[in-house]
Amino acid sequence: MNYSGLIIAVITFLVIGVFHPIVIKGEYYFGTRCWWVFLLAGIAFIVASLLVSDNMLSPILGVVGCSCLWSILEIFEQKERVEKGWFPKNPKRKHEYK
């Protein structure tokens, strides 16, 4: 039996689950100005996935890279969720919200 697809699926699920609180905490402490960290990390992971020849590691690196890039959108949407009152505002950065 080949378990590689199942393993990659489980790791993808875990990566998405890990990025959810990273986005929430990132927006809380740094606001939307931390988007470039996700960009650089995403590019680095995607390039690494292209350079790695391992059939398990390469797609996992690609998933992490795409999750980093997707987090750029999520960090800005998280700011909107904070402005709607769905998540707490950082009292040190109240001036950044509408």
C-alpha cells in the first residue's frame, strides 16, 4: 500500500490548523505590516519544494509555501474581523482600526 497521499493530506490539514492561530496572533501583535514575512517565507518554501527531489518532502514544502502566501490575504481579512468585533483589538494599536 502507498500511504504517501494520506500522509500529505494529514500534514496539509495540520499546516492549515497551525497557520490559523499564527495569522490571529500575527495581526494582534504586528497588524497587517507583517504580510511581507509571509511573502518571503512562502517564496522560500515554494523554491525549496522545487529543489527537493523527495516525493514526500517536496509537496509538503509546497503546501507550507502556499499556506504562507494564503496567509497574506488572511492577515488583512483578520483585521476586518477585528474591526467587526469578532476578535479582540490590541490596546496598543487601537489607532490602526476604523
